[in-house]
Amino acid sequence: MTPPAAILSARMNDARPAASTDSPAVTAAKLPSRQRQLVVLLGTAAAVFLLDHLTKWLVTQHIALGDQVPASGPVTFHHVENRGAAFGLFPQMQFIFLATALAVAAYILLAGRRFGPGVFPQVLLGMVLGGAVGNAVDRFIQGYVVDFIDLQRWPVFNVADMAIVVGILLGVLTLRMVPAGGRPT
């Protein structure tokens, strides 16, 4: 016969949830669909934001303003301060750039799930969100954005710009709005 204390102890151990050894990706996959989409969206945005700011910090610490490393080549790192929009246009319109970034971020957060089920659309939207927020934070705090990737035949840009452009281009090429019926148009 099993002692009552042993039975009670066994029942208590069965009632305790086991410690999870799942990876973050597995944990995210177990979330309900909307929550999973939000985790993917915000995780991608955070990764873009952090990579963008890390690379900008490295450039400001190791390349003097105006310098270019290497001195020539098809791709160089050229430290510039961009006080305008794309390609340095309209430097006097900082408020409009910030308002646009806020509107884009709000739209992505509120309507992003309508761009289709699955991970891929949320990754693309996260790229745009992370890039927009990354550049907006720089404009708000510094009054300019650090650009450094120089392809010689194209204006100098940064990781945030690259994420925005790639996210939008792939989105336009591959995504379709999903109507209420659930079938792509």
C-alpha cells in the first residue's frame, strides 16, 4: 500500500507545468495566429532597428564625417549626414518625415494582418516598420540620418533605407490583399 504522503506528492508533481525547453521560434509557433503574426512583425522590426543603429554607430565611431572607406571601388562606406528625405531631398521638412513615419508605423501595426496569413508578409512589414522607425528616431534625436552604403552610381543609403525598399518591393511583387473571403485577388 502506498503511503498517503507519496500519493499527495505525486499528484502535486503532476499538476505542475513542466518547464518549457522550446526555442523562441517554437514558442511563437504555438501562439494563436494573430499573436504569432504580431510576434513575427515586431521581432523583425526590432532586428532591423537594432542592426540599423549598430551599423550607424560603427560608422560614426570608425569613419570620420565625409570620409570614404576604401577610397574607391564599386561599394564603399561613405559617412554622410542626410538631413533630407530620400536622396537628401527637402532637408527643411523634418516634421513631415516624422509624421509620415508615424503614420506608416500605425498603419502597419493596425492593418498589417490584412496583408495575408503566414510569416512572410509579416517579415516584409516588419522590415518596413523597423526601417521607418529607425530613421525616424535618428531624425527626431539628431535632426539627420547617418547614411554610409555608397554604390557610386546611386545616392548613399543605410540599413533602414535598404530594409524599407526591399520590404516594399518584395511586398509589391509577391503580396496581394486578402479580402474577407480569404482568397487572394
